[in-house]
Amino acid sequence: MEMIMESLPDISQSCMEMAIAWHLSRAQPDAIPLGRHTEEYFTEEAAQTEIRKFNETLKEIEQKIEEKNHSLALKYEYLKPSRIENSITI
């Protein structure tokens, strides 16, 4: 038992690892969901049409996940399009 206890990190290291994991796994307050943009990069009609199609596909995926979640005791939330960020932010 002593060997096991000596192999574990001390309390300060454990707290640091937990804090880092918590910060990296929580939803960021400035997060922009997938398919949304703060600036309008593409103004051409063809590009706007594709963006609308993409957003409709995301809505369909979200609805399918919601329908499947309805019958589950433990809901699956992680890959819902509304929970995926448009870009990486750390």
C-alpha cells in the first residue's frame, strides 16, 4: 500500500491537474457555435446558399440527437452542433 501511495501525485499537483481539466472542459463564454460567424466573410449568393444548407443540416443533426436523447436515461450532449465551437479557443 505504501508503494501505491508514494506513486500518487501530491495534493497540490492533483489540484493543479483538476483545475486545468476543468478549465479546458467547460464551455467558453465567448464560444461561437458551429456554422455561425461574427463577421460576414462570404457575401456571394452561391456562398450564402451553401451556408444556409449547412445550417439546415446542422439543425437536422441536432433534432436527431434530441429525438434519440428523449428515450435515454443518460443524455448524449457532446456532439450536438450547438455545443461544438466554430473554431478552437483555449
